[in-house]
Amino acid sequence: MSPYVLDCIHPFARGPLPAKTGKTLLFAQQAGRIEPRTASGKATAWQSEGPPQFLLDVRDLRVTSSGGYPLVDGVSFTLNRGETLGIVGESGCGKSLTSLALMGLLPPGMSVSGQVEFEGADLLKLAPATVRDLRGDRLAMIFQDPMTSLNPTLTVGYQIAEGLIRHRGCDRREARDRSIELLRKVKLPAAERRFDEYPHQLSGGMRQRVMIAMALICQPALLIADEPTTALDVTVQAQILDLLAELKDDLGSAMIFISHDLGVVAENVDRVAVLYAGRLVEEGPTRSLFEQPQHPYTIGLMGSIPRIDTTSEWLPAIAGTLPLASDPPPGCRFEPRCPFAGDKCREESPDLAEVSAGHRAACWKAPL
Amino acid sequence: MTRFLLQRIGLMIPTIFFVSVIVFSLQQLLPGDPALTMAGDEASPALIAEIRAKYHLDDPLLVRYGKWVAGIAQGDLGISLRTQQTVVQLLTQKIPVTLELATLAMIIALTFGISMGILAAISRGGPMDYVARCIALFGISMPAFWLGILFILLFAVKWRILPASGYVPLTENPLENLRSMIMPATVLGLAVSGVIMRHTRSAMLQVLSNDYVRTARAKGLSETTVIFVHALRNAALPVITLGALEFGQLLSGTVLTETVFSMPGFGKLVVDAVFNRDYAVVQGAVLCTAVVFLLLNLFADLAYAAVNPRLRGR
Ligand SMILES: Nc1ncnc2c1ncn2[C@@H]1O[C@H](COP(=O)(O)OP(=O)(O)O)[C@@H](O)[C@H]1O
Ligand code: SF4
Ligand SMILES: [Mg+2]
């Protein structure tokens, strides 16, 4: 197991902080400490030849709160078939809203704009009924909290089989057989018996396996996993991560894997997108991003990954908190917390720019 | 489940005992002398004494309680001081009327209350929500006897499509029975439907904000399936408890409506008995009400357990 999944803490949880913070230390953290491995080793769109045919092409996605504040602010990314994209950022930076916007499941009152092209059709322009046909079939989602995400009054089996009945027109008997088969695949012990049990009879880890089965029952082309292990015990986390990686490769599904923990992401994804205050601040192939992080925020996030060699010491987390969506800084969103901030940063917001092949960052100081 | 049931029934026994003690003692504290009431104002002391002896009114309290309980054990609730009928006879005459009335009212209340509650919740803040809440407020704040009088004026006097009052037993003529029941049942049901609508609405809104509803939507289910299969089951839980309580209220609170529509029901029986100091009838009726309440609670618990798997298998 890689060092950075040994212990999972919130990236910005504070341990004993070294006295010195700032530029020197931030740079010191880069020194080859993190060795990511690409999850599936597949070529990314940027490396393949010819015009890329994306499974998912998100352009300028904006989610606005009922009060008119930007919560997701112009996010663009693409995803190939079978590829895994990690989305990271601290809590509240807009990861869940981004995924809910893709699913068309935003809370009432929020509005969305931009383009979400999935298998050639813009999900934001399709009729609600058409999106419902795709949802749970071609694209599916796993939610963060398995304790609250399952209906307490329905058997877990019914909740899985439901998708097959809805999208495949299976009869109950066939839906049951196929659901039990999948429950075995997600390694739920005593799958046949569990099928008829209720969520409260299952542990958190088992419930998340059920959630995974529920999402994969129709073999979606895209699976969105929103912090699928955050609510689980550390020992269970690794099992669930392995299971997800295995199943998505089996089915050939692409995956958007969301986490606040850069360490978890490094293990499991082909590419990483870093969100900060509703904006995409850096995006690139996992290896490139971990070896040469270009945005100060990404570097800061890496600083909050626990070090295995100095167990008692934590590297500095990023000082300060997310800006309020209602009162964002006028220039770069990260400027109030950035050790590199200059005059230009205060006035003008940087756009994403390519720093190396397929690796983009939104920082005036990039490439570092 | 069987254990749960036995437990609940076991709990009912001491409760019924306490109710019987309280009913019996309160009765003794009521002002007025039943012997005097029966004998009339001009009665001679000898007649009064005779009545007291006949109904054992001079026995010590504990002895009278003992006799009462012993009687109950044999299905004997005593004799009405006024009509000389047995209390059991009186109750079996009157209870079916009230039971039918309350059941019809409850059916109206649940049908109307739950569907309006769901409609209001899913169109929260919209015109449908507003209309439903206005109707609920109207139902709750309109006194039943007043609405009853309006109904009679409209349907019986003006349009002459329903009988103004009276009661035809179900066994005699089901259609006439229904015609005589529909107005009082609607009057009673409307008031209750307001309460049920409000509770359904708030329970539904709470449930719809749950994560598992989002999960259901993420499966691509239609909004109808989300609401009726995923949300309503959970929203039904508080409504079941409320429904049982409201049904109990209906059974014991139909007096005014029964009076307005001249229904020979349970409510009227109790009120008459209290005014006439007809101890045996009051005691029997209250005890009967208590048992019905307990049974309703038991039924509500069973229904609750049927919907809520967390309570099953205990
Ligand atoms: N239902 C909601 N109503 C209003 N604001 C919300 C709602 N959900 C999230 N937000 C706001 O949107 C921002 C992004 O939230 P979210 O996407 O859940 O963050 P993350 O998943 O990255 O932790 C946060 O500032 C949060 O306060
Ligand atoms: S643009 Fe400026 S403030 Fe923003 S991250 Fe880069 S250096 Fe920091
Ligand atoms: Mg989140």
C-alpha cells in the first residue's frame, strides 16, 4: 500500500505546525516525496493522436445559488471512455455541486449554465424525461454517506433491482438474479440473504458496496463517485477503493472520483482536476500533477498529506479558509491565502493555461 | 413480531387497571346523588333509601369497585339507572353508529388529507400548496357543528338531496344508511383532513430533503415513483401515529355532530348519562373508550412496524 493511504485525515486538519511557513517551505515539500502511479495506465486524450472523441465534455459549467452567487464558476474538463478523473479540493469548494450538476440533481433553487456533452448530447439541453432515461443507466453516481443514501424502508435488493426494472424492463425474477450476481461481485458476504435485508441490518462498508452495486447495475458509461470512502473506517476505505477500480475496469466505465484527499486520488486516477472556490485551478495527468504541481493551492494540498518518514510531524496545511461565494476576492480566488501573491493577483483572475502536455494551471506565476 | 405483540398486550393490562380505578374514583367525586336524580325532587326518604339499597349505593367504595370489576370479568357492566337496560346492551346499540360514522369520517380525512398533503409538498410555495393550506386551515378552524348546520341547510333543506337527520341501520338499508351518514361523516372528516394534510405535507417535505430521495432520482426513476415508492413510505410513519390518535378523537368526540344530525351514537349516550348521573353507563362507556384507544394505539404500532423495517423482527 502506498504511504499516503495509510492514514486519512482531512487535508486541512491541523497537526503541530512548523514555525516557518511560506515560500521556502512550500517549495521544500515538492522534493520528489510523492510518487504517484497511474491507476490504469491508459493513454489520456492528450497523448492520443487525432481529434479526441470524448465521453464527457464539460465546458464552462456554472452553478449559481438561489442568492445569485457563483458556487461552481466556469469549470471545463473532458473525460475519455474508461478513463478515471479525480476531482480534489477542500470541503466546500464545489465538488459535490459539480457532480450533481452533471447528474441534473442540483438542489432546488440553484441554476446551472454551460455545456455538459455526454455521449454526444448536451445534458443541460435535453428534456428532463430524456435525462431521466440516461440517469442510472448511462451515467450513475455513488454518494458520500452510505448511512443516509439508502432508503430505510425498502430492502437493499429492491433498491438495486429497481434500476434494471426501470431501464432494462427486466421482470422481478430476472432483476433479482442479476442483482444478487452483482452483489457477489461487490463482495457482499451472503449476497442472497442480504438481498432481502434492510439497510439498517448492514454495516457502513456493506452499505457502500450496495451503493456501488446500485450504481453499476446498468453498466453505466460514466460513474461518478463523490467521496465514496470518506464516511467509512480506514480499513474499509482501501477495500472499497480497490473494488471500485476493479469493477470500473471490468465494465469499461469511465469514472469521476471525487475526494478531499489528494493521497487517495493519487492512487486511483489517470488525471486529476483541482478545484478551489468553485474554480478549476489545475488539471493534468496524475504523474505530471504530482511531480510538478504548478498551482500554489495544489502544492499546499500536497503539504497536507501525512508523511510516513516523519510520523510525528505534519507538513503545514494552507492557512486561512475558503472565501465566501457571496464575496469572492476580485482577482485570483486563492490570493488571500497564497504565499506567492503579487499585485497582479489581487486585480486580475488568471485563466487556465497549458504548462506542459495536457497539464493546465490557473496561476500568474505558473509554470513555476 | 409475536414478542412485540405480546409485550404490547401485556402493557395494556395494567393500563386498563389504572383507567378503571380512575374512572371509578372520579365518578364518586362527581357532585349530585344518583338516587335523588332517579327518585325525583318530591321523593320520600323511604323511596330514596330503597333505591340506594337496590343499587348498592351505600356499600363501601372498595366493595363497590370489587363488584364492578367482578362484573366486568363476566361481561357485565351493570345496569343503567335510567333505562334499566344493561350497559352492555346500550353500548352495543350505540357503538356501531359511532364506529361507522368515525370510520367513514376517517376514510374521507385520510383520502383527502394525504393527497392534499402530497400535492402541497411537491408544489411547495406554488399555487397548489397555497390552496391546499387554505383548505386545511378552513377545515381546522371551522366548528364542526356550524359546518353541519350549513350542510343541512344546503343539501337537505335547499336541494333536498340528503336527509337532514336521523339514522338508518346499515343492516336495514345500506343505501339509506350511507345517505344518512355522508353529511356528518364529511363534516367530521373535513376537520381531521386539515390536520392530516398539514402533517403529511411537513413529513413529505422532510422526507423529500433526505439523501435517499436523491439516490432514487439518481436512478432515473420518475417523480411519481420517487414520491409514491420512496418518499411516501417514510412520510407515512408520523401520519400513521397521528391517524390513530385522530381516530380515537373521532370516536369520542362526535357528540356535537351527533347532536346536530340526531344520530343515536355513543357520544350522545355518554353526555346523557353524565347529566343523569347514570354511573354505570358513564363508567362502562369511559372504560370502553379507554380500551378502544389502547387497541388503536396497538394497531398504529403494528402498522408502524409494518412500514418501518427497523421495528420488525424484534
Ligand atoms: N443546498 C445548498 N444550498 C446552498 N448552498 C449550498 C448547497 N449545497 C452546497 N452549497 C454551497 O456550495 C458550495 C459548494 O458545496 P459542495 O459542492 O457541496 O462542496 P464540496 O462537495 O466540495 O465539499 C459550498 O460553499 C456550500 O456552502
Ligand atoms: S495567481 Fe497569484 S494569488 Fe493566485 S495562485 Fe497564482 S500566485 Fe497565488
Ligand atoms: Mg461534497
